[in-house]
Amino acid sequence: MPEFVYRFGNVDPASTIIYKGQGYSIPSGTQSMITAFLSLGTFFGSLSSGMVADKVGRRNAVFTAIGIFLIGCAIQVSPSDYKRLLLADICIY
């Protein structure tokens, strides 16, 4: 967890999470965005799944969803900033 907070957070001397001799914390706005984008991805995925299944069939729609999910996984395991993490959250859900 300290590595995650170090990578995506800000220096905060009052924080209890210490990494490399400094305190770090993730701002509440960033935490809210990460959580909200999970729901946003779920919302768009549920809306588009019916239309995609009607156009290409259920089987191909499932393969398309799996492809988008795998792209999201690849982005999520190698993000360099929180914007890529938000993009991965949308793709995964």
C-alpha cells in the first residue's frame, strides 16, 4: 500500500503512511474519482452490452467484452499516473 500511495499520492507530512522517509496521502477527490469510475464503467458496459449483442451476436459480444477487459487489465497493472488507472477502471467494469 505505501508504494501505491507514493505513486498516486502527494507528499503530506501529517500522513501516517511513510515511504522513503516522507509521508504521502491520496487526496479525497482522487479517491472519489477512482471509485466513481468503477461505477461509470459498469454503467456504460451494461448499456452497451445489449446493443453489441444484437449487432454481432451473444458469443461475439462476450469475446468483445473479454478483449476490452484484458486491455483494461493490462493498463491497470502498469499505470504511471492516476489518469491511466481511471481509464483501466472504465475498461475493466
